Amino acid sequence: MATASFHDQFVALFERQFQKLYRYLDRLSGEPELAADVAQEAFIRLYRRGSLPDAPEAWLISVAMNLFRNVKSSRSRRRWLLTPARSEGVLGDPPPSPEQAAIAGEARGKVRAALDRLPERERRLLLLGAEGYSYRDIAAALELNEASIGTLLARARRAFRECYEDPSDAP
Amino acid sequence: MHLDQEQVQRLMHGEPVADPHSVRQHLASCTECRERLDAAGRDEAEVFALLRQLDHRPPATDAAAVASQARPIRPAWGQWAAGILLLAGAAGVAYAVPGSPLRDWVRSVAAWIGGSERPPAPAPGQTPGPALAGIAAVPGPEFVITFKSPESGGHARVSLSDGAEVSVRGPLGAASYTSDANRLVIDNQGSGATFEIEIPRTAARVEIRVAGKRIFLKDRARVVTNAAEEIGGHYLLPLSP
């Protein structure tokens, strides 16, 4: 059973990190419901652990990525945590006009295509950097040398820009 | 000497830099490096604005809801009843087996209730299992589980799981455990215990070694070990020298 102090730490961490983790997974997968499930499952596992690991943010990313790979490979999502009301929260953006939807869809598609053309490591670096994770957490989550994270982030941004601006030019 | 790219990025992101005083001093006096820092900030802001186009509204959930999902679910009364029936059935089968120690135990308990003798202590094989201790870690791409000592009589029972963490459990006090992203070390010196190891099916490569000698390898879907897969899908690996 978790102690009261752990519960408080968990709540504080959840409030700081849940949306970051969700947004990272959402951008990575393009599947908001899957991202919400995986982010919640990662926090559930953290709560069941009963204590915070040394680097909770990096731990959450690693667990979420393992879950994400698991789900993507099997597509057997054994637990759907979102109630129908919450599900509306994920996908319930106000409906745009058809014209707005078409423009937004085209712009989003271009960004998605550029992101998908990046090598896996650059994509994850770029998205973790965009969420403001510390270099230490990024290094731990991606098993990279912390001393070169800044340079790698700059390269990932440049590669993304190249893909975005010239879709025919692979990185 | 101008700032290198790592220094520019670290300044932009508020990350620590080596020798921050001289870096700040250089930046104050070097227009070119200040322009590079500004340009990097603008570039990043533009890229992040593009990425925001992918965003959906986050789910409306909170820590309390997630914590309540994490608590064990109490089985419904029907499940309790089914469990009790199952136990009763198993006890009946165990009693009926010829030579079952359960018969003698039941007789002695009946005699004790009748006042003739005290109930016997359960035989060693019937004692409740010892309390367990262990460790769990999220495995990196090449993860090694090491038992520091070969021990006669010691075993590792290995199974593949749908979880995300490698876990090792053994009787309380049988070993001490340490881990990092790439390895998990079990100091099992002097213990002939059996350790339960769970390895995620999704883990890319996990090795188990005893004093440096490999006894088990899971490399993606492939498992390499001298031990045969047992009923229940686990492998019983001796930790003997």
C-alpha cells in the first residue's frame, strides 16, 4: 500500500507531467486515444510501484515507450481506461467548418509527413525537446550521452525543417 | 573562440554549461554568438509552432482517477465463491491421492479437536512460502541480469511477461539487488534459493549470466538456453557452478 507522502508526490508529479507525456505520445503516434491510454497506464504502473524512481520523468517515458511498442505490435489494448465522457475529452475539439477542417488537415498532414520521415531517434529527440524535458531525462530515456543532447536536438530540428520544407529531400 | 553548438543550445534551454562565467562573458562581447543564439531561439519557436498543429485536446483525467485505477480491484462475491469452490475441490483431490500427507494431517487435527493431542506442525513442504523480496527495472536495448555467485541448489525460474519491466524476486534475505538501465545484479552469495524472473516479451535482448557465464538469452523472439521450456512456459535454470 502506498504511503500518504508517496501519494502526494504522485499527485504533484501527475499534475506536472501527465499532459507533457500525453502530448509527446500523441505527437509521436498521431493516435490521441492510444496516447491517453498509454500515458495513464504508465502513471498507474508508477503508482503501483509505491515509490518514485530516481528519475521519474525518464522512468515514465521509458515505461510509456515499452507499453507503446507493446500495443503497436499486438494491437491488443487490454485496458481501455477512458470512460465515454473522457473519450469525448480527447477527441472532442469543437467541430470546425469544412473549409477550416480542410486547411487544418492539410497543414497537419504536412507536419505529420515530415515527422514520419525522420529517423526514429531524431523524431523522439525532437518531440521530447519540444516538451521541455531536461537533457538529463532525454539522455536517460533515449540512452544517449547527456553531453551531446543540445547538438543532437539542433540536428533533429534541422532534419525536421528539411523534410518539412522540401518533402522530396529525405534527411 | 566562439561558442559551439552544444553551448548555444544549452544556453537557450537553460541547461548547465561548463565554465558558465566565461561563456556569459563571451556572449556579452560577441555579436556573432548572440545572433546565433537568437536565430536558434527563432528557429526552435517556428518548429514548435508547426508541431503544435498535431495536438489534440488532452484527456480530462486527474491523479485521483489514475490512482484509483492502480488499486487492486476487489473480486465480486461470485468470484469469491468460485475461488472457495475451486479450493475445496483441490483439497478433495489432494485428500483422495493415495499416500497423501493431507489425510494424516486431517486425522491429527480431528484428534486434537477431540482433545487427544496437539496438531502437528506442517511438514517442511507444506509451510507457507517465505516472504519475497526483489527488484524491477525497465530494460534497455541490451539488458544483462547477473547472478554474482554460482550456488549449488539455486535456480532461476524464468518466464516471459506482457509487462514493461524485468522483475526478479527471491525469498526475503536471499540476495541483494542493484540495477541501472543496462543491467541488474543479484548478489546471491551463500543462497541456494530459487529466484523468479519475469522478462517482458517486448524486451529486445536480455541475457542472464551466472558469474559471467551466460545461461539464458532472449534475443527478440528467440530464446537460447540449455534448459527446456517447462509446462507453463517457463524455464528452470540451475545456478550451480
